[in-house]
Amino acid sequence: MHLAWYVSHGRFWSALENAEWVEASLRLLRAFADAGGRRALLVGSCAEYSWGAQHDLDEAGTPLEPRTLYGVCKDGLRRVAGAYASQGGVELAWARLFFLYGPREQRDRLVPAVIRALIAGERVATTAGTQERDFTHVHDVAGALAALLQSDLTGPVNVASGRGIPIAEVLDTIGELTGAAHLIDRGARPTPASEPARIVARVERLAEIGYRPTIGLRDGLADTVEWWREHEPGAPSG
């Protein structure tokens, strides 16, 4: 199972390091095959898809039209690795991750940034939050990856919940859990015109191996809030 990549928040979309990770990943796959490896799981991204699609994103029917260097490099790796694996006798599964959240997430990403501000008693400006995203707790994603590695599925598989959640619902839940909903200035930031209204997965292929996420949004966010209360310097206890 190969998950490593350059993911520095705010930079990874266009970082030139993306190309270096394509090269490194192909070297790793070749070394794995040379050592007798027979089944590999590599990790892709929903950023490989066209985000202008009028339907939820599925592995077979949604065009692959990445908008960013990150998405292009992930899609390029999938294509080359898939062709190499088919000739080298390696079963290759490609897990397309959507929107993860949970403990230990990079502190400046949406969920931890809002949690950290609210538990510190600081105001936080957000968009109106009408965008829908497919959020999955990191523990569920880890379980799905383990199940996929141990299955016989090959090719791309969406790893997600299959449910669209408005950003506003995430913000409201964090506000309730922290007792600081009044500090969220929803709508204070404009929603970029390029921001897709909905990015949600079809998960029938994941369901083929009998895996479904088990952690609901509220429980997952409660777990995440408590983690940040324990690990953020100066945060008050819950």
C-alpha cells in the first residue's frame, strides 16, 4: 500500500513536487514487482475527475479532466502504473480518495482550522457553505483501504461515503460541539466562482467488497474536536 505524496496545504495543487512523486511512485512499483510483489494499492484523488460533471462521480462514467497539476499527476501515475502492472503480472488497485477529516489533519485545512479557532475563542470567517462535499472520517478511510488491499478488485475504486454534505452542516456541527457557533461569520468570505457546487462519489465498487463507512459526521467531528482540545496548546478542556 503506497500513500506517500506531497500534500503541503495550499501548495500541493500546483507544486512541481507532484511530478517528482510520479517518478518515485513508479520506481517503487517497479521495485515491488522485481521483488516478487503481486498485489499493490496506490492512492489517487477525486481531483482526477471532471468537477463540472452533472452527476455524482463514478469510476466508469465520469470524464477524467483534472484541473490542477496535482490531479494531472495522479491521473498520469494511474495510467502508467496500470499499464506497467498489467504487463508485469501485478494486480493494481487505485483508491480515489475524496474529502477526509479527523484527528492529526494538517492544522490549516478547513475542519481543523475552524475547530482550532473556535476552541481558542476566535472568530472565523467562512463562505456561505452551500457547497456539498463527500466527507469521510479518516478511520473509515483507513478501514476501506485495508479492505481494498485484501480484496481482488483492481482498477480505480472511489473511497468515500457516497453522501453529499453541505459545508454549512460541517460548520454548524463544529459550532455546536465547541459551544462557539456564534463565532462563525458564515458568508463573510465569498465563494469563488470556480468552486464546484457538488463533489460526491458513487461508491458501488467499494460496496462490492462489503465495506461501508461506520462513523457519522457528528460522531466523527466530536472525535476530532476532542483530539484538538487535547493537542492544541492552551485550548480549554471540553
